[in-house]
Amino acid sequence: MRLETAPMQPVECGACGAQVEARKSSWDQSTVQWTAAALERCEERRTPIEPSERRNRPNRTAFAGCSALRASVREAAVRGTLTVTDDEPLKTNPEAH
């Protein structure tokens, strides 16, 4: 049902060009579906995890995600090319709340 009312949409990473499927349920929540090609292309995924970072993760070998892609998803939502299904407006200064 969710895919019918809020389908995944393509988003391209501004850093490496990896294309994923994404959905924004709200300004604070995103769902990203990676393809094998996107995972291979992602520059942050290819960067080895520092041992100090690995200790702080529950699953020490899991890919935590890509900060450049997160920024691209947010930018697409702000531009309106990625639909945000929640009707709540974007907070102008979210750090103040």
C-alpha cells in the first residue's frame, strides 16, 4: 500500500553519481533502496572504516550510509524533485527546536 501512495523515486548522489531509489515520509525520515551498481559506485562505501569508528557500531562491518547521498536526498526534497509525503513544512531552523 505504501508504494502505491508514496512510490520510491530516483535520486542521484551529487558526489559520485550513484543512483538509488528513495522515499521521504517526512523531513526527518527517508527510505533509501540501494542497487548493486549504486553500492559499487559510492565513494564513501569504498572508503575503509576506521577501527575507532568500527568499535562504536552494533554491526561493525555494516555500511552506515553515505553522507553525500543523504545531502542529495535532502536537496532533492527541498527542490521538490523528491516528494515529501508528510504535509508538515520544512523547519527553517531545525537546530533551534
